[in-house]
Amino acid sequence: MLYDLELIKVGKIYDNGTPAVVDFDLAVVKGEFIAFLGPSGCGKTTTLRMIAGFEQISSGTIRVRGSAINDLPPERRPTSMIFQNYALFPHMTVRRNIGYGLEVKGLSAKQRAAKVDHLLATLSLEDVADKRPDKLSGGQRQRIALARGLAVEPEILLLDEPLGALDANLRKTIQAELKILQKTLGITFVFVTHAQSEALSLSDRIVVMNQGRIEQISPPHQLYTRPDTPFVARFIGRNTILDGTVKGVVGDQVLLETALGSLSGRANGPLVGGQAAKIVIPAEAMEARAAGPAGPVSRSSVNVVGATVRRSDVVGHVSHIAVALPTGTPVALEGHVDKYPPDAFPAGGDIVLTWKAAEATVIPAA
């Protein structure tokens, strides 16, 4: 299969011997929206810059549609990069900013004008075409940067946290526009972000990175509901993670012995009896109810644990409940006020938490 973009065992080691990216493997099909997600310093921007040619790779191969581009300078690569600060020319009008790459490529004035006019219309920038970027809003500057990147008709558009400078409301608006634009154009996007919500809402697949290595590559829903590693379980979403030992495995169902008794979930990864493992329970999977008069929950009960309410707040129509398990592990719950009325769980009260085994994931501890 001919991929739009391939990274094969790509690595980057700085001059002082520090590894920035280690054995990065990725194959991207045409028109796919890929997000690189991870904490600061995990190597995601370095990887993007290696694809663009602004960083030299130390090992491995980068291919675009089957051809290696390792030795090509940035201007000769079939990619275009949009930076977080947009890197627009303040002395040029919007029209000239968008057409700059076409000038460099040597297109005639007539060809440049036709392409620029088309992008101005596509990105709703016609009214500001003759203004300078420093007189425009953050959302408009972001659109200008997009138009300039698309003007040269790249095979792959690289975006380095392009929405990071926008306020929350504008960011959501631009996210929606960006996704529609990408699907309309059919161009492969590789998008770096540290915002989970952006990666989960925009991308077809997410590459989660940690300390220069890939932790998991999955579609958003799979990543959110079925983490492969403890790092992903901690980094994505709001999960409760409990340690235990595998008691038994039947099909994809795993019984785990924990400090809170026997708990069950679906296996994600090879698991055998006696192995150290973790059960990952998403906040959305947990149901809370007041503890009954019968006293504490039996430790032998499966997926039923007792907890104590620490705090309960209402924000708008959503109840936020902070509870603690008997082990001291904190758990954050939330639900509509119709489900959890403001006075349902007073601070200091005992409650019971339950969840379906199919909605919890058991992963190897290491």
C-alpha cells in the first residue's frame, strides 16, 4: 500500500546525547487527520519538525508517497507547516502573505491571483484581503496562516499547535472550520497539540507520546475507552486506576484481586493468572448511590465499592462530586443535576460506586 506519509524507526538524538524521539513508526493514508498528543517535552513538535525538514533526523526514514525525503531541504519537501505564532509577514497585506509561497515557486501573477482569490473566498477573508495581519483578530490571522500553507498545494499540511493562541470560544469555532476544510480538501493533516479535547474531536487517529516514545496509536474513541498503557490511562480522560493481581481470565473478561476486593473488566493486552495488572475505570462508567442501611459493601462483591463523599458542587446543570475510596484513592464523579441532585450526596456521607465490567479495562501493570 502506498502511504501518504511513513515514518520508519525515526529517531532524534541531540548533540549532548539526549534522545528526543526514539523508534517512531507511523503510516498515514491519504486524507487522514493525525494528531500528535502528549505532555510538554515528549517529542511531538520535534517529530513534526523532522517531517518538515527543520530538524535533521538521527536515524530512520521518512517517506512521502513512497519517496524518501530525509535529505531534502524544507522548501523542496511536499509539505507545508503552520506555526503556533502563524509567522505572518507584518509588512505584507493578507493577499501578499497568502501568495508569498507562490511567488517563491515562480508562478505568474495571473496564476497567483487566481489561487489567492480562491483561498480568500474559501476561508472568508475577502473583506480583509488588502489589510495587514497586525490589524486583524487572532481568528483571522489563523485563517491567513492556513491559506498561506494551502496555497502551495502541499501533499501534507503540518500544524504545530495552531490554535494555542486563541481564546476558548474562538478555538472551538476554528476547530469546527478546520475539520470541515480538511475533509473538503482531502489533504493529509498532521496536527500537534497538548489539548486532549482538540485531538479527540478533530483527528481520525491520535499518536500519544511520552519521553520521545509512542505509547499508543488509536482512533479517539478507542484511545479514550481502551488505554493500552498506564501512562495513557493517566493522561487521557478522568480515570480511576487501581492496582491488583490477575485471578483469572475467561475470554476477554479478567478478574482482578485488589485492595478493594475482586473487580472485573475487559482485558487489553496479554494477561495471565498471578500477573500484576491495573483496572482502569472511566469516570463516565461509574454510577453512585447512597449506601444502604446494611452497612459497608462486601469486599467479595464484584465492581461494587464503598466510598466517602469529600465535596459536592454544582456548576450550571452539572453536579461535581469528589469522593475517596477506603484506600484513600480520590475519584471524581459528575452528572446532570437530574441524576445527582445538589443535596443527594452531602460531604462526609457514605456512598456506593458500581460499574459494568465491559466498561472497565484491565491492562498489564508495566
